[in-house]
Amino acid sequence: MSPHPTAELAQATDVPANTDALQVLPVSIDIVDSDQRFPVRRVYCVGRNYLAHIREMKEGDERDPPFFFQKPSDSVVTDGRVPYPTLTDDFQFEFELVVAIGTHASNVTPEDALDHVFGYAAGLDMTRRDRQRECNKRGLPWEQGKSFDHSAPCGPIHPVAKVGHIRSGTLNLSVNGAVRQDSVLEKMIWNVHEIVSELSKQYRLLPGDLIFTGTPEGVGPVQRGDKLTGRIDGLAPLQVEIV
Ligand code: MN
């Protein structure tokens, strides 16, 4: 083998790729009362969408509008088991309403935005808080803090056709039975209409896209063995164990 990378690459192209050996498993999520599953295309998240959470974080200007970041689509966890990740001593939960997109949306108005929503779920934006704070301090992207394996546990999708639009009501998260986050969806700075509209100005939203809509106050760390239960009015509870 040549130690020169370019030469190695040229040599590699002479070898037919064994694509049979490539096993790429698409991620999909249960749809409530359906045999079909929701195939995940992209995972978007809203940052700083509840005032009390911005204040507890003591960073960022609360007058700034919310913003978006992404997680890898295969960071979605559907079996309720989240391994404690590498590279952190401060692994935190952020409980959030998740919006599932069902049709193509580009540059849509808030008035039309909900037509593109297929359904809703309860999800967790799991965060390496120590790495996120470091990224903030150094002006670096949030990837190490937010966009890692198993960082997006998500419950089953409840179609709008069954549950309507989830616009109001409580969301709360318990850890080992003790309530840690307890708020109402009305406290979102951007509501679902505005989130879908704003995001559709930045990206083509397509079927399979998920949007985690931001967390209220009360975020905190978890340890291996902790059991998390997240509840949102109108949706089945999300249950997750840190393993
Ligand atoms: Mn979040």
C-alpha cells in the first residue's frame, strides 16, 4: 500500500465496491394505531423557545429570537433505552413537543404552516451540557453538545387526523417519579405555526422531518439507571431509561 493518500484513493477506485456488505438501516417511528411507520428524514431542534429556560441557562439574550440546529436522523431512539454517552459528565434532559412533517413545505406562511404537519410526539433533546457550554464559550458549533448518537429519544407519532393539533396544555417530565420540568405549551416563544414557517424559509421541509420545539425550564442531569417519564396533554407518555 502506498502511504500517499492520493495514490491510495486512485488504487481504491479500481476495486469494485462491495455494496452488498453495506447495511444502512433507516430510522422510523411508530405511528399510533397504524401498521405504518414514520420514516425519519431529518431532525431539527429549536433553541431557546421558552423564556424561563433562557433565564435558567444564564446565557444568550432573551430578546433574541429562537433559532435552529440539527441532530443526525439516526440519533433518534425509539426503544426507550439511552446509553450514557462518552465525553460528558453532565448529561442532561430537555423534554419537548415534537412536530412531524407530512408534506413538502418551502417558505410557507404561519397561516398555512399547520397544513404540513402530519402529527405530534413527545421527545427528549438529550444534551452534553458541559460540551455545549464549552462550545458557547469558544464560539464553536454545538455538535459535541447536541448532535451525538442516541441524543433524540422520541415517542410514537400521533397523527393530526386522530388527535388534532397540539397547541396548548401541559408538558412535564419526571425523573424516578420526581417532577423536574412542568410547563405549558402556551409558553413557547414561537408556536408551532411560527416554527414551521420560520424553518421552511431556511430549508425545504419534507415528509419525514421532525422538529423538536424547545424545552421549558427545569433541565438537569441524569445518571445511569434513571427512569424518565415525559407527558404532554393529548399524547402517550414517553418513557426512557438511561443505561
Ligand atoms: Mn432543546
